[in-house]
Amino acid sequence: MAAAAPPVRAAPDVGVVAAMAARGAEAEALFEAHTAAELRAVERRLRASIEQKREELRQMVGERYRDLIEAADTIAEMRRSAERLLGAVRGLQRGGGGGTARPGPAGTVRPPAQQSFYGAAAQLKLLLEVPEQVWGAVEGGRYLPAARLHLLGAHLRRQLQLDTPRARSSPILARFPILLRQVAAASHLRSTILQESKALLRCRTGSDQAVAEALCAIMLLEDSSPRQALADFLLARKMAIQQLLNQPHHGAGIKAQVCSLMELLTTTLYQAHALFYTVPEGMAPDPALPCGLLFSTLESTTGQNPAGRGGVLEEDLKLSSWFKYLPESVVEFQPALRTLAHPISQEYLRETLQQWINMCSDDIRTGVRTLLVFVKSMKGLAGIRDAVWELLSSESSSHNWEAVCRRLLDRPVSFWEELLQQLFLDRLQTLTKEGFDSISSSSKQLLAVALQELEVKGSSGALSKQIQLEHNVALFLWSESPGDLPGDAAWVSVGQRGPFTRSGLAMKAQALTPCVQSFCSTLDSKLKARLEDVLSYLPKDGSVPKEPPRSAFDRFSDAGTVQGLLRERCVSCTQHLLGCVQEQLLSAQSQLHAPGDAKLNAVLFMARLCQALPELCPHLQRCVLGQAEPAPKEPRSAKKLGKGKAQEVSPELAKWQEVKAELLQQSLLAYQLWSSAVTKGLVESFTHKLLLDTAGSVLATATNWDEIEIQEETESGSSVTSKIRLPVQPSWHVQCLLFSLCQELNRVGGHTLPKVTLQELLRSCMAEVLAAYEKLVEQKQEKRPDSFPLTQSRALQLLYDLRYLSIILTAKSEDTKPSRIKQDSGIEKVIDFLEGHIDPFDLDVFTPHLNSNLNRLVQRTSVLFGLLTGTEHQYTSRGSAPSSQELHNILPLASSQIRFGLLPLSMSSSRKSKVTATSTERVQGQAAAAVLPREDEVARPGSLFRQLITDDEDAAAPSLFKLGWLSGMTK
């Protein structure tokens, strides 16, 4: 056996050696593959893993040991319980050993004393259980069962005589001291039930049954009547309204608060109907409108209804072993009211609810008005209004609403119209006023800054580009800029562009300078923002939509009021701006001097601004009209439509026309100040030169005279050829006056001046010129010895100048023909005075030739002074007698071949009907018609343009301006 032992131990040794060898190889490989730092990290991980395994092992052993201890304790407890059970069984056996003479189960019949003892013990057990049951019911929100159990506890204490003054010496309280604390806590428990029940009344989401049970609990605990219950219900809802109004409000929370108020009001009326309303006798109840829930709940609670009998104890208490020892008075206990719960009359219910609504309305108006102060936009107001509409129009809020209101209040009720609508309108009015007041103040400030910049005097290099263009509109009109043509002008026609898309050329054609454009753009953007905000409160498409049948109220019933408010504030803003302009004009009126005065630039800016506002501020018109879309075209005037065909104008459009008229009137007033200043400055220089009474001044103002050969017949019948000299040009000061006047007109964009302004300019200028000539007449009539005599030659020149000025500066209206213009009496007096210094025989000879020279002069200068004469009244005289001596020197014609075709003329709205070739025109009644050969009319200068006009009228030849992209460039 000793020899066999070594082989038996050899196998483990070999395995251990092999394992150790394998681990050694792994360690060597580990040392070969890693550095020293990596080996230290491996060591740390290994040691951490070992410690973790040790900790897990300790926890596992500890848990096993704890389980073993708990199992041992349980076994010991089971042993003790079993011993107690066995002891109880033995005691029962010993107690029942002597009762063999009475058959049947033991303890079936007990003595009265023992039965009373067991009943008292069961009541004590129930009394100890009641507080826990009451608190459980309160925590579960079952306030009526809690109140019934609380009343049962009071009933048990009365039966056990624990409420009497001598109860403190009772042996029951001595053995159960907890009952003393329970008696003391009964009042706290009662107040808790009342407090939680009234809190449920303030909740707007409580169901009708829950509210009815809460009211029943309050009535049972306070022993109140249904009328007092109605007062408690309405008071709780009033407190809920005040609580909602006093919540902190932040932005979107205001909408939720207002909607919660409306929901609380509607729910209150619905629940008032469901709880307190009773159907009158003789009327069948409506299944769709349940009512009288409070009274039915009271009947089932107090046991008046057979379905409510059976006591107040919970089912789990009835399963207890001691339940059978309770007396019948406890098992069948039902709480009762001291007085009968009579139904509330409809009159009292109506009066009480109406008083409650009136009382809450004041609080709601005050609170909601405070809430709406935090709503800063009409879009926010519209959002709150729409949310209220959706809430009140929902199925839950609108179901049988009219029938409920008719039963309770005998009238329809709309909380939006009675409480909120006027508050929203007041806030909307405040927001509109604040918005347009802000626009007014910013526009006034912007106007003051613009005028201050325009009134700065300095060299052209020191001023900005925009101010230079404002000082001289001609620079703006004849300078090129990148925005003159829109980028899509080559492929987008005018009809496809927006109604308010304007190119730079269109602005230049209307002389709307960059300063005016900038001011109008800023004002229009602010008006657009304000209009969009107001339109969010109005219907989307501009017309009031038809509300659905189940709509609680008409959301857009006040759309007309809102539009009128918008119109009123916008007009007020415009009038405020006009008042600022008028104030500036009044301050500048006394400071205007020469045409080069810097104040005139500010006056002209205000004139252009008032003229451009209706066109460059499209949202101004939309605000006045209260429309989101562009307004329809204004109806044509009665003058163009003919008598009796005037179209009816809506009040909105009439208001817009009134605003436009005020703007135009202010513009004309500014232009009038400018024209009077320009006229005064230019005519002063003219008057000074005219009244110079020296030979040198007369020679300095003399111009070219023409020498004409005439043949006169002598007394013998023979003809005599003689030469006469007549003026063919006006004096230099006359030409300087007219040229300077045209320069001023061109500098301010004269082609855009209103015709009224231009006519007033000509009228005032002619009046000043006539006054200067009258001064000259007075000076000559004095016949001072040092004055230069008025010779016939100078009288001819003065007569020629005056008649020429009267033709150029006579204001012509559209419907007045030149031949019907009557001479002013002052002009006739001056002419008579001048003709008195000319030999009558010579005057008869000179007059036809003087008139001919005058007509040719008017034709020559009709283009040069075109802004003064006007395009409608260009001087075109046609005669029938040929004159072979006359050269066509009115306008030069190109001698070479015309490379480009003539520019086509667009149709003019002011063009008169076609004139025939035989019609004649005269500029003045006393001026003879110039004699021009009819056969030479085709070759006369300017005849090509007239021929083009005639061809365009007769044949309606296609124009280049009717082409798509080219016509787009001209817009």
C-alpha cells in the first residue's frame, strides 16, 4: 500500500504544476507585452476586482444571516401564538364543561347584562374606528360619507353618555383614555369636513353629484336650509372668481384666466339649475335638463327615500365579528335635519342669482380691465376673444344654455356681451390711441429733423447728397441711379407688378425726392404694422362671416366700431401731422426772402410731402377705409360723368377724399408761400431795372429791332417805299424775368406743380409786373425836369414788352380759349398811356407789323418758356395770307438725314377734340393773326410733330410705348 500511494498523489501535483506553469507563462507574456506603467495599471485593476469580490461575498453572507435570524424570530412568534391559542381553547373547554344540560351551540343565549356589556363594547370598538373611517373618506373626497360617519360618532358618544359633564369620571374613559382626545378632536374633524366641502364648491371642475354631496354634508353638519346652501354655493363661487382674478398673470396666462372666469360663470349657472331648480307642479320634467339633485341627495341621505335606508356604516365594518353586537339604533342610524328641506321658489332663485351676477360683474370688470392692461397688442385681444368664443361655443358650455337661462333668470344671458365686450373695446381704443399717438410723435420728430437738415446753409460739398437733391430737384430728375428701372423690367409687364411697385423713373417723373420717399416709407411701415394689428381683430376677408348655428356670440359684431375707431385715430394722426406742417409754414412765412433762401427748401419739402402722402403711403388709405386689400378706384367726378350721373360715395371713401383734400390744401398753401416769395424776389429786380430813368439804363436794356420796308400810296396815286424800325425782342430785364422764373420752376420740378399753383404764380407775377408799369406811368406823368423823356421808340419797346408779358403771364384755365381772354383794365390804361406817346399815324402803320412780330416771338419762346405757357395752350396761329419774305427761323430743323425715328407721343387726357385745317386761333383779342402760308405748313418747323399727332388721332397708329417691356420702363 505504501508503494501504491505515490501514484495516487501524483495527478494533483501535475495539474497544479501545469496551472502554475501556465500562469507563469501568462505573467511572462504580460511583462513582455506591456510597459511598467501599464503593468501597474493592470495590478490596480486586479486588486480592485479582488476587493469587489470580497465585498460582494460579505454582503451575501450578511443577507443570508439576517434571513436566518428573521426566520428564527418568526418561528418563535408562531410558537408563542400557538401556545396562546391552545390556552384559549382549554379555557373554553373548562368554561363549557358544566353546560351539558342545555343543548345547542355554546353562548347562543346570553344574559341581558352580558348582552348589554357586549353591545357597549361593540359601540366602543365602532367609536374607536370612526375617526379613521372619517379621515379616509375625507382623503378620498367623499365628504358626505365623512359627514355621516362624523354624525354617527356623535350619536355613539351620546348613547355612551360621553358628552355629559360627569363623563370624565366614567370608567369607560378611565380604561380608554384615547376617547378623551377623540372627543376633543371632534370639532376639528367637523371643521375639516366643512372646509374641504367648501373648497370643493369653489372648484369649477367638480361634477354635479360631487357638489350636491358637498352641499349635503355642509347642511348636515351646520343643520342649514336649502336657501343657506344656495348662499354658501354662490359665496364659494364668488370667492373662486376673486381667487382667479388675483392670480399672478404672465402673457399667455391672461387668456387662461379669462377663459377660466367664463367657464366658472357658465358652470355656476348650470350647477345652480341642476342642484336647486325644481320643476313646477303640473309640468312634466325634461330628461335633457335634470334638476333638483340637491333635494334627491338629501332624501337618500336622511333615509326619506327607501333606497337610502340601511345606515351609514361601510361594508368592511359589517364584516367584523363585533358588528352583530351593535344595537339596532346604531346599525340603522340616519342623519336628519332639524327643519324640513323645502324646495326653493323660482322667484327667490331668480332674484338671488341675478344679485349674484350683478355683484360678481363689478369684480369681473375691474379684474379683467386690470388683466387687459398687460395685453399689448390687438392680436392678443383677438386671441383671448376667440378662446372665449371657442369655450362658450363648445358642446359642454352651450348645451341647452338658452333653456337653462330662461328657467333660472327668465331671460337670455351672454356673458361676453354683458361683461367682456365693452372692456375689450376700451382696451382696443387705448391701444389704437397709443399706437397712433406714437406714430404722430415720431412723425413730428422726423419732420423736425428733416426740416432742420434742409434749412442748413452751406456749400454744396458740405451737404449730403439727398439734401443737395432736395435743394435742386433738377439734379435729381436728370441724374441716373441704379434703381431707375426695376431689375425685371425686361420681362415683367406693368400689369403683372404690384399696385404699389414703383421704379425710380416713376419717382423722378413725379419729382418725389429721396427725402420725401424716406419720410413716406417710414410712415407707411408704421401704419402697416398698426393696420395689421387692428385687422387681426377683424374678419379675415373684410366681410363679416356667418357664425355657425351653435355660436355663443357674434365675434365680429363690433367690426364696424373697430373700423370707425381705426379711421378716427388715423385721421387724427394725419391732422396732427398737418398741424405740425401748418405750424412750420406759419413760422416760415415771415422769414421767406429771396428765391435762394434756405427756408424755401423746407417749405417746398412740406409741399411735396403733403402732395405725396396719399400716393406713397398706401396704408394711410387702407387705415382710413379699414380694409386690408387695396381700395377700389375712386368714382369719377360728376363733372366727367355729366349732370345727374354722380355715383354714390360710401362714408369711408368720402372720409378718405376729405383727408386727401386736406393734404392737397396744405400742399397748395406751401406752394403758395413759395410762389409768393419767388415772385416777390424776381419782380423786385425787374421793377428796379424798369424804373431806372437814365439814358445808359435805357440803352442797356435795348435789344434787337427789325427794319421793315413798306409801300405807301401818295395823294397822287404813286407808291412810295419807306422803312420802319420795330422791336422784335423784349427788353433784357423782361427776358431775365421770364427766364429766371422758368429756372425756379425747373429747380423745383415745375412739371409736377399743381395747375392751381402755376396759375396763381402767373397771376401774382403779372399783378406785380403791372404794378411796376403803373409806377412807371406815375413817374412819367409827374414830368420831373431831371427825368429822361419817354420817346416814341422807348414807348414802342415798353408797349411791346407789356403785351408780350401779358400773353405769357396770363393764367389760362382748361375751358378758356385764348381768343376769349379779356384784357385787364390796368393793362389797358398802361397801353393807352404808352400809345399816347406814339404818333397816331405811325401807330396805325406799326400795329399790324408789331402784332406779327409779337406772334412770331410767342412762337419762338413757347418752348423756352413752356412751363409758363402750358402744354395745352401752346401758341399755334395759322393764317391764310402767304408771306414770301418770312424765314422759317422759329425752330431749326436738322439738315442731315434723321437717323432715329421720331419719338411717338402718348395719348393725353387733356387733349381737345381734333381741329380742322381751316380752324383759326388767336392769343389776344386785339392781336392780329400771324400770316403763314397754308401750303408751307408741312415744311414749317414743328409740323412733323403736329402731323404725328394728327396721324395718331386719325389712324391710331401703334406706338412704341404700347409695347410690353418698353412701356414698363416708362412707369
